[in-house]
Amino acid sequence: QVQLVESGGGLVQAGGSLRLSCAASGRTVGSSNMGWFRQAPGKEREFVAGISWSGGATNYGSSVKGRFTISRDNTKNTVYLQMNSLNAEDTAVYYCGAGRSSSTIATRQSGYDYWGQGTQVTVSS
């Protein structure tokens, strides 16, 4: 079993930045692809970013490409999401997911086996 705990969310003004963290425990996720998803009120959960188990490959949703950066530190069993140039449309609960050691980074929720409880990000305009 893997437990994931997200942190770093909060209230930020438009144009600002936040850095989310996802700490894993229970077992190492060093061999797992990891991903960030988000869900805004009344909307479906959407893919934000994913990173391969080695950190050598990344993938981003079209709405965040160029503004968000996903990274990982396998020595700390932690994945990060640096979010810059935030706007009101980025307001959502952000979830971290642990997937499999596949050569393809999953962009669907079904590609992830474990989820955290989420952290709220609110961007004021």
C-alpha cells in the first residue's frame, strides 16, 4: 500500500506561484510514474502533469504547459508541482496519483492506483 499526502495549496493572487508537494509513504514510489490531477467545482477531474519513474520524461495538460513544472526526488519519495503564472481557471483541488512503471505516462485516472486526499488551490483575480 502507498499513502500519498499533498501539501502546499492555498490562496494566491492571479499571476502568483505555488509549489505543491506529494509525499509518499508505505513503500517507495521510485519505480512508479507519478501524476497530478485537478478537479474544479462542477467539473471532471483533469490531468495536469505526469512524470516517469526516473524523472527523465514528463507530460503536461495543454492548459498548464509552459506554466507548470513537475519534478521528483526519489531519495525523499516526493513529487513536486511548481505552478507559475496562476490564473482563476487554475482554482481546483489538486490530487497526486501513483501509477505504474510504464514507458508511457498515463493521462487518465485509470492509470493510477493510489491517490492522495487533495490540496485546495484558490487563485483570486
